[in-house]
Amino acid sequence: MNRLFTVFIVLAMVLGVAVGLACHEYWGNAAHEAQLAPAVAAAHKARLALAIDSFKLITDLFLTLIKMIIAPLVFTTLVAGIAHMEDAAAIRGVGIKSISWFILASIVSLTVGLLMFHLLQPGGDLKLATELGAKAKPVDMSAFTIQDFIVHLVPSSIFDAMAKNAILQIVVFSLFVGTAVASLDDRAPAVMALVEQGLAIMLKVTGYVMNLAPLAIFAALAASIAKEGIDIIRIYAEFVGGFYLSLGVLWGLLFLVALLALGGRALGLIGAISQPTLLAFSTASSEAAYPRTLAALEKFGLPRKVVSFVLPLGYSFNLDGSMMYCTFATLFIAHAHGIVLTVPQQISMLLLLMVTSKGMAGVPRASLVVIMATLTYFGMDEAWIALVLAVDHLLDMGRSATNVVGNSVAAAVVSRWEGFRVDRKPEPESPPTPDAA
């Protein structure tokens, strides 16, 4: 099914380019219009506008479905994840070390995305201030400050926050609820069961919504190319190439950390997780590779009590590739629409993504939820995400593979902090000696 879905994605991209280019060349080519009668040229423009609006209708429907799942998905994911942390009370040291590493890795991943965007500047002078968000109002970023960020942390009403998809406030409320459940002696089994069932349902609903991704990708590509022409392909190539170059930098940093933790066995770790990493890349889902990653790390020699704790927690709190993509894509979208974020605003964005990315599910295209919420929080039109939706699957493959590598390195680092000798292969067990007669 995953391979068939990938085929659908590729076909959608090819058809989107072909249909969009055909619409642009036949109805929107300025040189062609100059040779037509005014009435015919006006008719061509009207047909092009109708085609773009039709494509945008499909994309807008998909984005609305994503908005529909934001609040319940973030709430159930975070509450379930935090409440289960109490299971590891017996290895509290592992929990503290894991969270410490997750926070550090999150800061590094988000910062790499920010710095690499400024270094590469993908998109050049592209300006789409009104192209992908026709209903958008001019964005005034001058008034947004870190003080505003702090003031808006706590919701005055969780129902109001959910109705507005105020993801940061939902995260704060979820943190309180999850911590309260974990602190109870009986851990509120009825509430836990309800939250876990709700999470299972929301992941299934998310899967249903994401099954429409090929249609949405086709429409987004067709609309962009029909409006902008073939030049937009170059912009996408710069964006995808810049993102994968940024992933290469992040992989290099992760390997250096693995080298410090494992010494000469760092290459062995990369080899051990090569299969689950390829699986995550091909399916664009880091969760799909979870069972194989768990088995590979245990076979490599990492202690089971560390791996079985770090990996599940990491799939909610340590998605390095997805976090880096959030900063890279958000800045790309803002830049493409002529929005310039000041340094304090970019710091605020990092803080926002630092918190909101912790509710990101490990399913394909889940980062779109976080990016849309970030755009809305900064006063930008959430419909602008259509700019990256067209190539999101190509990017999701890379960031999913990076998530597997990041969580594997996290397990190695925490094992090292716990004092396990993971820098050398475990000694083979001696065969049992026969009892003396």
C-alpha cells in the first residue's frame, strides 16, 4: 500500500506539472495573447482564472481538513505521551537525560533550519504576496514581540483555543493535563483509556485525510504552474535542494555526536539502522520504521531499558528532521510572500516551534499542521502553505529518515550518559558449563 501510495504521489506531481504548464501556455502566455483578438484574449484569461480557482478549491478543501484535525490530534498526542512518562519512574535518570537531550537536539535542529535558509536563500527574489492567499490581508509583523509570545502562552479558555486552533495554548493545556494524570497514584485509568482511544481515532482520521494528499498535490502544483509558468519549477528545485543540503548538515552533526558517544562504533550504528532509515525514507513515515529501529538498536548492543524508553518518547518529542523543516519551510513561505521577520520575531518563532513541534505525530505530512499553526500565529494566511504542499512528499521522505537517525543517536547518547559501555561490542555470553557429576 505504501509503495502504491508513493506511485500515486509521483503521478500526481507529473500530472500537476503537465496540466498546469498546459493551462499557462495556452491561456496565460503573454506572447500568445498578443496575437489574439481582445475578446479572445479576455476569454483566455477568464478560463485561466477559472482553472486556477478550481485547483485552489481542491487545495483549500485539503487544508481545511488538516485544520479540522489540528486541535484533537495535538491534545491527544501530548496528553498520552506525557502521562506515559510516569511508567519510567523506575529509570527516572533515563527520563531526565532523554528530555535534556531532546531539548538540546530540538534547539540545534531548529537553528540549523533557520541558519541554512538564510545562507541559501532558496527562491531568490520570488514574491507571491497575493498569489496563493487571495484573501490574505497585509501582514504587520512590526508589533509582534517576545512579550506577545509569552502573554499568549496560557489560554483563557481551552475551548476557545481549540476553536481557533491556537496550537501553542493547546500544548500548554495538554502539558498540565498530562502531568496531572501522570502524578495521580492510580493514573486515572478511565481518562487514560479515553485519551489513548482518542489518539488512536485521531491517527486514523489523520490517515484518512492524508490519503487525499495526491489529489491536493496535483491541484497545488497545477495552480502554481498555471499562474507562474515553468519558472516556479526552478523555485521548487532550489527549495528541495536547499532542504536536502540542510539535512546533510544536520546528519553531519548527528554523526559527530554519535562519534563522541560511541567512538569507533559510530559507523556500526549507522550500518545497523540503515534498513529502518531506508524504510522511513521510502514510506515517508518514521513510525513505519519504529519496530525495525527498536530491533536494530538492541541487536547493536544498546540496553533494552534505554531503547524501549527513548524511542517511543522520541517519536513525540525528538523529530529532528521535521523540526528543521518547520523553520526552513516557514521562512521560505514568508520570504516568498514578501514577509521579513526581524531577529526577535525569528527567536519567537523558534520558541513557538520548540513547543508546538512536541505535539507532532510521526505520520506523513504531520508537520503541515505545525507550519499552518505557525503561519496563523504570526498573522500570515494559512493558505500560503500551498506553496510547499506541492513538493511536501519529497521533503517528507528526507525528514522521516532523519527522524530515525536522530532518535537512534539519542538512544546511544542516553545509553552513554547512563554509563553503559556502548563504545565496544558486547561480550558474547559464555556457554553454560555442565554440572559436575
